[in-house]
Amino acid sequence: MAKRKMIVKVREKVPSDIEIAQEANLRPIIEVAKEVGLLEDELDLYGKYKAKVHLSVLERLKDRPNGKYIDVTAITPTPLGEGKTVTTIGVSEGLAYIGKKVFTCIRQPSQGPTFGIKGGAAGGGYSQIVPMEDFNLHLTGDIHAVGAAHNLLAAAIDNRMAKEARWSTNYLAKALCPDDEYTPSMRKRLEKLGIKSERPSDLSDEDKERMFRLNIDPDAIQWRRVVDVSDAALRSIIVGLGGPNNGLTREAGYDITVASEIMAALAMCNGLADLRERMGRIIIGTSRKGGLRYPRPVEPITAEDLNVAGAMTVLLKDAIMPNLMQTLMGSPAFVHCGPFANIAQGNSSIIADKIALKLADYVVTESGFGADCGMEKFMNLKCRVSGLVPNCVVLVCTVRALKMHGGGPKVVAGKPLDKAYTQENLELLEKGLPNLLQHIENALKFGVPVVVAINRFITDTDAEIELIRSRAKETGAEDAIISEVWKKGGEGAAALAEAVVKACEKPTNFRFLYSDDMSIKEKIETIAREIYRADGVDYTPEAEAKIKLFTDMGLSHLPLCMAKTHLSFTHDPAIKGTPRGWRLPIRDVRASVGAGFIFPICGPISTMPGLPTRPVFTDIDLDLETGRVVGLS
Amino acid sequence: MAKRKMIVKVREKVPSDIEIAQEANLRPIIEVAKEVGLLEDELDLYGKYKAKVHLSVLERLKDRPNGKYIDVTAITPTPLGEGKTVTTIGVSEGLAYIGKKVFTCIRQPSQGPTFGIKGGAAGGGYSQIVPMEDFNLHLTGDIHAVGAAHNLLAAAIDNRMAKEARWSTNYLAKALCPDDEYTPSMRKRLEKLGIKSERPSDLSDEDKERMFRLNIDPDAIQWRRVVDVSDAALRSIIVGLGGPNNGLTREAGYDITVASEIMAALAMCNGLADLRERMGRIIIGTSRKGGLRYPRPVEPITAEDLNVAGAMTVLLKDAIMPNLMQTLMGSPAFVHCGPFANIAQGNSSIIADKIALKLADYVVTESGFGADCGMEKFMNLKCRVSGLVPNCVVLVCTVRALKMHGGGPKVVAGKPLDKAYTQENLELLEKGLPNLLQHIENALKFGVPVVVAINRFITDTDAEIELIRSRAKETGAEDAIISEVWKKGGEGAAALAEAVVKACEKPTNFRFLYSDDMSIKEKIETIAREIYRADGVDYTPEAEAKIKLFTDMGLSHLPLCMAKTHLSFTHDPAIKGTPRGWRLPIRDVRASVGAGFIFPICGPISTMPGLPTRPVFTDIDLDLETGRVVGLS
């Protein structure tokens, strides 16, 4: 393939992200799609620069070999930022620059942080996905669709409890089956309960109660509501006030939409039928022990039991299709799904990766947060479910972040950086390097070659770069190459791209760190020892009880999704570097059966961000002359 | 223009709505757009069968004369249904059938009722907007965008209160203006407060407090949150539990998204700049009297004061563009906005109507609910803001609904209809006719010709039809014509379309019922007397106080949006027919300054529907073989 050029003029003095993005001469997305081998019938355009790609392409190209699969991850994050998304897009821009057929797969960001603390997440400088406004705003509505499906299930739960509290079992049976016929989802519940019945009128009183009275325990409901706004006031709320028509009064709360189990399931599924199954399997809580005429044991209650999993899937039928956009090199990018990186897998969708691997020779995908979190889940969880085999890991670091891991001075927002970060300091860098090296070692445990990408700042010295390079190679990395993609676009990542191509030529020896048949505890302990380097694991009694419960429920074959801070190898975000001689505490263990994993919780987890005193939205507006967005960064 | 044909084979035995819709041979929307004179650059495709139309078309065609403007409305609704949406689409299909260049403008339905009580709202039988699944589901995400903008403002309110409770005024000033500079929206607040200042550091302590401490009264917040799900448990909630990081604990609640003032403003605006103004003007509540170092009077707090109106407009920049779809005749339809019909105008967007009027010779638009509600607002409110002049009103009725107004037996769901409705009964029909006739008289008061559309059922006799026809004509209607569009498609409304064409030839003598400069009470009393036929109006002390407040605030020039039940000419939904000798009680009066109207409240208003014991979602699923939606009706 011919070498690509940037679709925007690269200026010496780098303008703001949105200025660069708006200056770009975007390729019509249909052209990007056709070049990569998509047929017009496989596209749903969303304006001129976005398109959804039909899943049928997977069937059409099923016999085509996959391209090389590259995961971009990073060292343990610091407040200084590593430029992981910039480098992910940058590796793609670099590959396009050297003439390779490349596809980028990346997560859709939540609007909460976009308007709250963080701002946009489309990369930065000359390494962006465009149009960046669409990327950071609604895109094609997938997150809203996840929210709609999630909140429909939530409404179904409160409604069912309110109606069960009001009506007799006979009335419920008649209302739910007015024609004395079961719906398909009711038949699934019959099967689960082991009841043989052709029509509701067949049922004994006891079976009728089992069938139609879910008897949901209000105190055991795990299913919260979601909204794609950072809204701390909704973290903990009471619903159902104002009388019996408004349902039962109970404690509830909101998460940000990307923390929804549905987002995790959407990113993990391999098609509509699989998604339909996953929606049905979602456990919203359990039944109560008491309150029944015919007592029965506590049972998990699913979305299928509430007859709403079909409608939820209908709401997601477009969201399942990946969104095609482009980089500032005009190369194709899929933006699809954005599951949380602690209580979920923090990786973009399997479907997008699978389609991209059929269309391109190199597919660059990003895994959220530090490599101990995002990459570990990419390998053990996402690749396990997808069956895909990674060919290369790109590990992003910066000189200044490594110095911070080495014990560099605290960074205070609004104050100039300490000179430890802006002048050569090999000693401090040397002290911080083990964080990078441990991540390299970890990646190598999966049998995948590692290339280190040094996201270069202007103050980084050659000696500092060389130190990183030599220590990385000693530890087993293929190479460590600087990336100047933020400043230079594709050209700035050309050498990095060459190194990635070379690494991808190596034979893969990919392996998981644990097998399906290991116990939940064995899996936890494997990750704690091998990746985090803990001496051992401690469980609270609650965690012990949950592990027993999930094992009894037959869920122990599921892979893990560790809910741990990404700011440290440990559970304590304050501990930088490469800590040794510590034990990992497991506070609680939960299951996302729809998403298909068990998630042990190692510390406090926030699933609803708040807003700062001056939220990012303060600067965002429309230029009414041009209709353009201003203030989005 | 050549006569059009249906894009689906019309069968003798009418299949289900979704079967008809899925059987249709849809025209690519680009073809529909080009035929009507839209340029490719004026479209954003959303898949093959939906497109957003750029507002720039209004500028391009500004010198072209408008087409004829037809409002479809209905008699007072009964549980039997009148088929208003079916007939709205039907009039269009009829006009297309007889070879006229026609455009339909219709509201986007909320997903709450679609999955709750009502089911789909894309018309029915051979009179539908297609693809009906898209119409009834996310469409292009406009309702979600309204929800995102609405909830961002809600989060901004709770966040601001929490931060003001925590920080000193000096800290707030510094946090909000870290560079000692005002944002454009801060400058607007300065202007509103009459403070002259170049930079925050200029400000006296008192002015700093006025500027940066909004001092929102938690008990006076009118801005609730929204979700596009029928979720009764959210009607009344408590937010902010769980400690100070989660904000202040206070009562709050959710409305369904289409009840958002933002939806009303979007439907009412004439462009992005106007929308930006409207967002800024939204009043979320008032300041508190106390709690300040420098006491000041209570003031209304706006979205502009919270510096979030720009970001809200950014979230709506695509939603402002109407969505182009097609009828089952392949004729163009705009589906755009769906403001609530009681606390808001219940009419689709002004922008869609304006664009359609430049593109077609006949534009058929629908106004929500009965003519005393929807049509009155169409005339006095929507046309006042748009400056557009209607040429014809089509008033939909059915024989059976008129019989119910005449005192016919109660209809019980699930039981067969009483023979009063299914056999000829001229006496009962005669008794019910005044409801229709009063709506005709009302429409004539606006100076607009009226055509009655009788949505015919198979059991309606010729004598019954003739009785309606003669009485309607006596009362001043141009004609009364049967519509069999549900069963026959465009052909079934051909005669109706001819009558509409004829009526549109008459010179218009359009006038409003009240002038801008009348007092709020005079406006209320005009509508009560002229449209509802009340003897007078009674105000609660609260309503009196609000009228005084809004008058003092300089808002009395705003038009009214009466919040009254549509199920009766009176405020009591149980009273059918044409009641006389009654007085209209005004419980409360509120203002939607962003939408641009004052809404007097005449009775209990529900802004969040609930779910029945067996919600519509129970039957909705995907056919996993074909990927098609099943069970949506």
C-alpha cells in the first residue's frame, strides 16, 4: 500500500486539539471504508464522516486470515499523563505513514468526564480520531442505547415489585398471560424452574406462585440506574416516594452509563444472538426468603425472568455495530464501546477488533489504564472470550512519569513542574524504571513480544531515552523507540511503527495466565502473584462467602475482571513504583454474568464521577457564526 | 407531479403494523430527498432510510414561497381512539396518491410508552412512517440528546450547591476564574447583575458574592431530571445521600424526557443561535433569601448563570436538524421533536415545518391530543412564534368516539364492544356530535377552513357518515369525508385529499385568539371562554401570586401553553361531550422561559408515566434468524 499523508498540515507550533481537528481535510468515510474493502451495503452512514459497519462482513470474510493484533498499554499512570491514547492512535498513524494497511480500535469515551474533569479523549495534537467533536459527544448514540436498555430493566424491576406487592398470584398470572399463553421468555423461566406446563391454566397453585411471583428482595437488588453525566448527587438516592403508585420506597443509586454491565456485555459479545443470551443472563438480585405462601430457596433473578431481555436487545441492535471513523492520517478507526476499566474489562469491543482483523494487516487496539489492569484483562479476559491471539504489546511510558515512580517530587496543578522532570536526571529515572520493567516482564509472561514507546517530551535528553532503551531491552523488550506523534503526526511514529512490524514477525507463543478450570481463589492468586507481585491474598468474610456462593452457582469457570486501582500495582493508589512484600486484600467479589466475568473488588470503587468546582463544560460553547464547537479539548 | 403508488402491496386482510412495515419496499432516503429538491450536501444520512437535513436549506430557499400548511387535529379523545396519527399520515398519503407534492411533519414518540402501555406510534395499517422500528426506537438520538443536555444542567445545579456550601466566595471566584478572566457566559451574568468589571480581581467583596455565589434555594428548584423510560419509582426521590461528597440531600424527581423544557424549546426554536439563547434563559429555580453576607432579593437562576447553556447547546447541535423518513407511499416525512402535550406545546418542530413548506406544495403537520389542546396551541403558540399561516385544519373523528361523547356505554378493555358502537345508532351519534361541532367552531375562530376526516370503521353505516357530514357542513366545515387509509393506504384518503386541496384554495383569514399585550389573566380567560366554553376562571392564591410574579418579571407578553387534560373540554377528564355552565380552576401557573411560554395548570398533570403489570416490552424481541424486531406494534 502507498504511504499515507496527514490530512492536516502539521504546524511547527502545535495548535489546540480542536483547532487541529477542525482544520483537517477529512476523507469521506465511504472512501475510507471502500479502501479497506468494505462494501457499500455493509455500511450505515451517520453523516459524511461516521458509519456503522454491519456484522455480516464477518461472515463474508470468514476465510480471510487475520491481520496482526497489537495491544497498546502503558506503565502505571501518574498525574503527569502518559499519552496512551495519543500513542495508540500514533502507532496507527505511524503504520499508515510507512505504508501499512492498518486499523485502529479504540473506546468511545463517556460524556461525563468530557464535560466534567477530564475533557475530550480523542487523542491529542497530531494524533487524533476525527471529527473529534463527534467522538467526544454522542457519536452514533451507542452509550445512550446502553443507558436506555439498562434503565428499562431498572424500571421493570421496580414495576414488578410494586405490582407483586399489590396483586394476588392469580391476578398476576392472568395479567401477564391474558390469552393463557406463555411468551418465549416465560418458557425459559419454566425450563429454569423445571416446571412442565403448556399454558398457565395448567399450573398448580404452587407452581403458579413460583412462575409468576418473582418475590424480588429489595435489599438484594444489585441493578442500579445509569446516566452518562457525572452527577454525584445520584450516587445514593431513595426512590419510590410519593405513595404506592410510585412503587416501593427503597435505597437505590446511579452509575455512569459506561459502568453498566450492558456496556461490558456489548463489548464482550460476538453477535446479536450472543448479546440476546447475555441480556437474559444478567442477574439483577435475588428473591426473598420469606413472604411466600409456598416457601422456596433464594434464587438469582435475571432479566429473562422479568421478560425484558428481548426488548433490551432490541434497543441495542444498532449499538452492536462498530463505528467507523478516521485518524488524522485518514486511516480507518473503529470507535466502539467503553466499558469501565475497574468493574469491567476497560477494553473496546471484540466485534470491532474481529472485523478490523479481517480488513487490515495491522490492528492497533487500546486497553484501558495501566498494563497490570488493562493489558491483563485484554489477555486473560478479552482474548479468552474472542479467541484472538495478540502479536505484539506496545507499552507506553514517559521519562517524567518514570521519574515520578522513582520518587520524584509531587506535582501540583497550576504550579510549574519541578526541574527534576524538566532537566536530565538519570538517577531518578533509574529508580523509576522498575515500574516499566515489571510491566514488560508481565507482558512477556503471556508470550507476546513487547515494544516500548517513549512518548517524548521536548525536555527529555538523549541519555535518558538511551537509559530506558537499554534497560527495556535487557528485560526482554524488542526495542524502545521514541514517539513524537503528538507533535509530528504519523512521521513522528514511523520508527516505532517499524519496530512494531518487526515484533509482529516473531512467532507468537500466546498463553493465558490461568485456566478456566482453576478455582476462583486460584485465579485471583495467580494474578496477584504474577502481575501485581503480591506475597499473597487476604479475603474478607464477605468475599469468602461470595466465592462459595458463585462456586455453588456453577460460575467458577468464568474468567476474572479484577476491580483494582490502576494508579498502583497494589490496591493503594498512593504506592508508586514496584512494591514488594505486601498482600492483596479482597473486600468483596461480584459477578457480571451477562458480561461473563467475576469481579473481585480490591478497594473502594467509584462508579459515578463527580464534577469539579469549574467543570470542563464552563468553556464549551458553539461558535454561532460557524456552528462549530469551541472549548472542547 | 405524477401520482404515487404505495411502496407495499395492500392486502385484503390487513396484517400487523410491523408486518406491513417490514414488507415495504423502502425507497433510499437519498432518492426521497433529491426528489423533493434537497441537495446531497444538505443531508446527513443515518443509514439508508433516515437522514438529518441541514438548516442551511432555509437560507438557500428563503425566496421560495411556502406551500400550503395543513394542521391535523381531532375531537376530544376517548378510549376508543380516533386514529389521528393514522389520518395525519393518511392525508399525506392521499395527497401523494392524487399527485401532489406533499410533506408530512410528525412528532417523534417517547420510548417510555413504546415499551410501556401504548406501543408504537408510527401510525398503523397502510398509513405508517417507515422504518417503523427506527421511528419508535432511538431514531437518530434526538430524545437522548435532549436528556443529556437536561441532565447535565441538573448535575450542574447540585454540583454548584455542593461547592458553594463548601467553599468561601473568594475560593469560588478563584476556582471559577483561575486566570482571573471571565467566560462569555460569566459576562452575561455580570450584565444581568449590572456589575461593571473587567476581571474578577476588580470586584468588591459584595459584587464578588453576587457574581459567584448563586445561593440556589434547594426548596425552589424546578429543574428535575429526565429519562426516556416509563419509571414511576423515579417520580419522587431523594438525592444526595451518602455524605458531603455526594452533594446536598434534597427532594427531587424525574420526568419522562419528552416533558423536558429543552424538548419544548427545541421544537420552538428557529435555529442554533435562537436555541443557544433559549438554553441560557431557562430558569431552574430561584436564589435563597438568607445565607448571605450581603443580603439581596430573591432572583431567578438561569442555565446561563450556571455557565452550562453553551455545553447544553453543543449537545443539541445535531438534534436541531429534522429527521427525514418516508410514508408507506414513499412520500417524505419529517419526524422531529416530541414535546409533551400538556405542560408543553405538543406539536412537532417549527424548523421541520418551515423547511417542509419550502420543499413541498402541501405540508401536513399534526398537533397533539384534542383540538382544544393541540390545535389551540398550534395556532396561538406555535404559529405565533413561527410566523407561519395555516391554510386548513383537518379534524379527525370516528363514529364510535362521537357515540361515546353522546353518552354511549363504557368500554372495558378485553370485552367485546357494546352494540351501540357496532350497529347503526343515529340518536346516540346525534347526541355526541356537538363535541365535533364545537371543535369545528373553534377552528373557524382562527379564520382557518376546516375539513372533517371520518376515520371509518367497517361497521359505520352510510346514514351515520351522512349525518356527520351534513351537521359538520351546517356548522361551517368545508366538508366531511371518510378516510379508509388504514385499510387501503393512499387510495383510501384520495377523496379526503381532494377536499383538503380545495379548502387550501380558499383565502386565509388567520388570526390569533389573543394578542401579546393582553394580561396573563386575559389570555387565560380568552381561551377558557372561546375554546373550552367555560363561564369563567377561578384562581388559587398560589396561581394569583405566580401571575403577579411573572407579570413583575416582565413575562406577561409570553403566549400561554394551557396544561389541561385532553380528555375533556373541561379540566375533568371524566366529562365528555360539550359541557356548559362550569368554571375553569387554575391551580398553579408556571413559566418555561426557555421554551417561551407560561403554562397555567388546570388539574393534576403526570410528567412520568408508569408501567402496567404486563408492559408492552413483554412481547418485544429480536428474531435472531433475520435480525428483525418482533412484537412492536
